[in-house]
Amino acid sequence: PIDVGRTLTGSPGTIAATWTSLYTPPNKANVYAYAFTTTSTTEVTVIVCDGVFGNAQERWRTTLLAPTAGMAGANLAVSPPSALFESRTASAITVSLSTGVLVHYSLSLFDEA
């Protein structure tokens, strides 16, 4: 294993609400991988943010639309200690869905000291 000098952690789950907080770091969270999947035939835009509501800053977005009896997904990863994006200090990593459909997710991150 490669020692990146940080503890790597993951946060898998399911969301259906239009705003969901996934992780609040003690300092800054560095997201190095994500995956989102759905079986919904209703188009949904998944927006990963740093913060909530009026305080939110968009970090990443993707659109999912599954074919009938199928699944749609998006994933991206880099090797730590690199990161796709980071949060502000003690700011929650949140997800905003354009419509309330069922989306499964996995988020991999490490806290910045």
C-alpha cells in the first residue's frame, strides 16, 4: 500500500432528497473518488457541493438517465494524495438532486490535517 500520510475513508449510501449532507470534515475534506448510480428513467442532475443551500459552492455535476429496465451511472477517481476537489474548512460535502429520485452513491475522501 501507498502511505499518503492520511486516513482514507468512504461514505456509501442512498439518497432521494433534493439536498443531502454526506460528510462534514473536522478540517477540509479532499474527495478523490465518487460513484453515482440510478435505475430511474427520469433524468436527474447530481450536483456535488461544498456547503448547503445559500452557502453551497458547486464542485462537480453529472446527469443520469437510465434506459427502461437499466441502470445509469457516473464515476471518477484519482489516486490520493491527489483529489478531485476539496471542501472549505468544516464545510459539509452535500449533494443536490434536480429531482427526488433514488440515487446510490459512494464517496471516497481523506481529511486534511
